[in-house]
Amino acid sequence: MSTAQVRKSFQIRTFGCQMNVHDSERLAGLLEDAGYARATEDEQADVVVFNTCAVRENADNKLYGTLGHLAPQKAAKPGMQIAVGGCLAQKDRSEIVRRAPWVDVVFGTHNIGSLPVLLERARHNSEAQVEILDSLETFPSALPAARDSAYSGWVSISVGCNNTCTFCIVPSLRGKEKDRRPGDVLAEVQTLVDEGVLEVTLLGQNVNSYGVEFGDRLAFGKLLRACGEIDGLERVRFTSPHPKDFTDDVIAAMAETPAVCHSLHMPLQSGSDRLLKAMRRSYRTEKYLGIIEKVRAAMPDAAITTDIIVGFPGETEEDFQGTLDVVRQARFSSAFTFQYSKRPGTPAADLPDQLPKAVVQERFDRLVALQNEMTHSLNIEQVGRTVEVLVATGEGKRDAATQRMSGRARDGRLVHFTPGATVPRPGDVVETVVTYAAPHYLVADGEPLTWRRTKAGDRSEAGIKPKTAGIGLGLPSFGAPAPLPAVSGCAAQ
């Protein structure tokens, strides 16, 4: 590799879900291994990579608009390259180059490992390279990753999805579910912990169906317990589970494993059984609320969040009232609310009775108002309670007057706290008392009760982030994997 190539800089712009964010860490690791350097904030990168999402209708407009703004910059910078990957690339393929001919590389969700080679090929051939595979080439976690955080890490346990929700385009872009070997997952978690990481989030399009590929429907609960046995791992989260696969053993694992946080993000989508059937969601509101009831019985302090779609084709006012009723009963600590977005290629796109924008907007506003009221009410209940906060960066603006810092409580709530005489670093852990509740965050303005310096804080202060090599040998082998490690204590019951 030449000196000029070694000095090339890159920037990755990520759109979409946590899976995309984690894929971008893999892309950064690949580019660094290929000799590129991450661009500074005030530098125009030699290579700009867009890691795209295709879930929302405006995703296309957002990408092509951004590419249009970048065209003059590329024209003014000889040798600059632009690459587009992710779900939108998997969907649009060569259409991207047709609409934006200044793009150099287009790659899909199944071959992110090809990016460095495709960039070099485009440079050598002086023409765009489009490579889209229809099935997974290498499990993403077998690729290196340049992590974004010194204290918190993503760990993918599966990719793809076997569900057929009528509104969702993800299965056609990510493929059928592929599960990693449990040993590979735990090896990656251990590697992160060895680097000082305190918190991991297990990722999957349908995270709690983990094990379906090797025939163990209890595998996810076992994995949670096994993660809890890793010394030094303080917080385990996961996203996103599906209600149809949410079993009692997972609730027990959450309640009995101290490292597993009492926070649960479980998409509802609609409170109408009629619409849930039309969405092919394979559960009904009674089952959903039953799961919520069991979670709260086992973990009264659990913070439960959700996803809700407003304006699905054919939604009536009665259907929408059903959604409002479930929101009132479930008492979500927060909700990601979406107006239905018509995606070509999904069954719902061809359904009759697509709702007028004005109707959807009015219902959406009512739902947001109700959920904001609910969130604020639940946050007020936190006032006076002691919370453990993992100090973070990028979780809110530092208040110049109070010098507040920010982080997440174990239940996932955002906390702005006054450090007082302490000088915690991102990655350190403080205990403090909530003094005020706003609709979307908590404030703790008293002196912290405790402050614990951590290895993650040391590394964050030094500007060191984990760089992990690929874990595993690619796709799972045929047959059942090796059993998960034995666990002890109450977790073994």
C-alpha cells in the first residue's frame, strides 16, 4: 500500500437503527485495517461512506439530497470517493449510481466486508463499482470493529429476520435470521470487557428469537444469564425483542441476573387486534399486556418502552382508540411513535384505505400528547430516588450555568446531574438523587453520593476506544452449537 493511500481519510455517516450504527463500527474497523485514518471534524474526508436505512419513506429523499450537496465538494477535491451501503443500497442497487453518477461504490447489507476492495477497484478502474449480494457473505461480527465508545458496546447476536410484518421491508434487505454461535457472542463480550467496557447491548432484528437456527427456543435467556457471569460486565441490555417470542424464562433471566438492566424495549405497533392481524404481528393486545404484567411483577422498577405506528392502512378511529387504551394500561416510560410510511415492495403498500395525511397527523399528535403526559408522570415518580448513572458523552448539552453532566440510569432514563466537587469522566459511575423530573429526562442537582473511577473512564480520558478483531469464523456451522457455560447461584434455577 502506498504512502498516499495510507494517508487517505474517511468519514462514515450513519442513518437508521442500532444495527446500522454497529455496522458502521465494522466499516470503520475495515477501513482502518486497510490503512485509512478517521477524518477530523474540520477535515474534508477523502472517502465519505453513507450507511443507509430504508425503513422510512423519506430515507430516499434524505440520501439523494445529501449526495447532491456533496457533489460540488467532490468535484473540487480530486481523488475523493463516495460510497453508499446499507439497506437503501440493498434496495436501490444500481439506481443509486443512475441518480447520483458521482458515487463511486455501492455495496449491500450482505457484503460490508467488501468496501475496501471496492474502493480500490473503483479508483483503479475509474468507474463506479456496484456489488450487491443476495445472501450473507460473512457474518458482520467476523469483521474488525473500531468502537465508538470506551464504556458501552454493541454485540450482534443475529442478523436478518424470519417475520413477515406487512409494513416492514427489513427482511427482504437483511435476509433470513442467522444466529451466531453462543461461544462467539460471549467471546466478543469478554473482549469488550477486557478493554474496559462496562455495558453491552445485544442486537438482533428479532433478538429474542435467538436460537431458532439451532433449535433452542430457550437460548436467549441462557445467553443473558451467561453474560451475567462475565466478571466486570455491569450492564446488559438488548434490543429489539418481539412479543411473539417473549417467554417466561427471559423474564426470569432478567430478574435473576444482576447485570441485566431492568429496561425493556418491546414494540407494540398497534393496540388494535384487527390491525395487528393485518400487520401479521402474530400476537394480540391481551398477550402483549400479559407480558407487561409479568415483567412488572418480576421487576416492579422496570422501565418499558415501545414502538407504535399511527395510520396503518384501514385504521379507524376505533382502532386508534385501542392504541390509546393500551398506552394507558401499559404505562410506557417512553415510546418511539411513527406515522405509517408506505414502502414499495411491502404488502401493506398495496392495501386499500391508505389514510389521508391530515388524519394520520391529527391522530399522531394525540398519541404523542398522551405519551408525553405518561412519560412525565412516570418521571415524577423518580424524584427522591437514588439512581446509578453511567456517565456518558453526547447524551445532552452540558449546562454552562450548573456544569451538569449526563448519563443513563440502569433503567435507561437520561439523567443530567451536577458533579459537585467530583470530576467524573465518561465511563465512570456515580450515584445521585433525582431532584427534578422533566418530560424526557431527570435532573439530579445535589452532590453525588458516590463516584467510582473505572477503567472505561481512564481510557475515555486518554481518548482510547476499543478496536476489536473479528470474532468467529463466519456463519454458524450446521447442527447445535456447543452448550452455553454453566451458571451458578439463583441464575441456575
